[in-house]
Amino acid sequence: MSSQLLFRVVSLIGCAGLVAAIVWAIHARLVPAAETTQTLRHQSLEVANNLKRWRALSTPALLNTVLRFFYFVTLGSVLVLALTGFLPVIIFGAAVSNIALMLHLVLAPLFAIGITALALLGSQRHRFNQNDGKYLWQWLRQERFAAPPANPNVWQKICFWLGVTLSVPIIASTVLMMYPLYGTPGQEWLLHLHGYMGLLMLVVVVLHTYWVLANQRKSLSP
């Protein structure tokens, strides 16, 4: 099996699994579709209104608004990048080209800026603490943890740092592919690295979004 065919099969299985998991979560009402849509609309309008009157906001409120803004930017760019990056491979079995490639290249800087801003602005609130370690240990031992979930909880923190970590090879491979430094085999290796890391990033983003919504918080913050 060629590397291109292998990537096509893995992409098909991964994307199909994600779609099946999302449909199951909605059907099982783990994430109610109507409530989720309403929450996303409300939060996006609140962010837009806060940005319009940013001078009147306090420093914590402004930072929270900027954090949520870049969260939406990153979330939207990841979804469109996934569509333009995986659908041509899955459906046509060919590399990304034409309009899909143009959209992919246009949105790539937005993703890089968004994930960098999230890493800088969200690192403090996503630090792990003793309660997180205690919770994971009791979860591994299948014991109940009596303490209420934190904001953000440990699963959101794990997804956050996984996303930040995965963004490094994704961005680095994109930059390196722009220069003829490694020849044809090296370019193919970078392309596949970019694709596999992108698929893992999509999984992490979906999981992180699920935990944000499942927490039933009033504020949609990463």
C-alpha cells in the first residue's frame, strides 16, 4: 500500500469516526444540538459587542473577550482547513488543489495566529494543579471524584495543551514545505506529517469543544 493510499484510508476512517461520534453525541443528547447552536450564537454576539466597546471593559473582561475571540477564530479555521484538506483526499484520492488549496492557504495564517494567541493568553488558566492529578489518578483507578468539575476541567486542559503541541509540527511542516531543502522524498514526508498531525488536531479540537459544551458553563471560554 502506497503512503498516499494509506493516508487516504486513515483520513477516511478518522473523519468517519468523528462524524459518527458527533451524531451519536447529539442523538444521546450529550450535546443538545439546539442548545449548542443557541450558545454559540449568543457567545459570538457577546464577543462582537464587547469588542465594539472594548475601551469600556475592565482588563480581565477584555482579556476574556480577546481569548474567546481567538477561540472562535481558531475553531472556525480548523473546521474549514479540515474540510479543504481532507475532503479532496478522501473523495478524489488526490492532493489538495485549485479552490480548496487557495482556501487552505488563506486560512492557514489565521490558524497560526489564533493558536499562538490562545497559547499565550490561555496558558495561565490551563495550568495543571494537584486536584487535576488527584482526579486523573482516581479516574484511572475507576474511583468516584467528589469534588465539582473545575473551570476549565482537567480534560479541557489536556486537550488545550495537546492542541498547542500538535500545532508546532503542523505550522513547522507548512513553513518547511515552502523551501526546497529536503528534495522530493522530504517534501512528501513533510506533507504526510502535516496531514496526520492535522487529523489529530481535528480530533483534539472536537474533544475540547465537547468538554466546553458538556460542562454547561455560562461562558464559552477555551
